Amino acid sequence: MQYMPAVSLARAKEVRDDGSIVEIVVWELPEPLPPCTHRFKYRLYYGAGGQCYVRYDNERGKGDHRHFGDDEHDYVFSTVEQLLEDFRSDVERWGRT
């Protein structure tokens, strides 16, 4: 595997009063990571006590997808801003369930 230099666009971690963790990591790559057609690599996580509630990520060979509880679905990436908004919305939705 060839090294691809990446530029960090976002890196944040919040530990909430209830012990849950929200972590956001986004990089811009010089070229897309197959099968993605965009140049972003990301990992957005919300969970507590070792249990993942919501996660958005993309990986080589698998592409963009999201986890909501035990369910995993493809995710249609459009922009980093929309990705962050979709994640925020799912975190809020999880809190209402």
C-alpha cells in the first residue's frame, strides 16, 4: 500500500456529562479512497460504555456507510458539512429513543 499524505480538517472529542463520547475526525486525501469518489476520509462516533450508538465512516473496499445501533446502511456522501449535519441529527435522534 502506498502512503497517501492527508490533511486534517477536523478533530474533536467531547466527553458528555452522562459519560457518552462524541468524536469527529475528518481528513482530506490527495485522491479518493476506493470505492469512494470523494477525497475525504472520516470517522464520526457517538457511544458510551464501550457501546457504539451512532457511527459514520468510510474505509477502503467498503465505502461510505453509517451505523445506527445494530443497523448498518450505505451512506450517500455529498459534502463534509452535510455529513456533520447528518451525524448531529442522528446523535440527537438517538438521545430521543
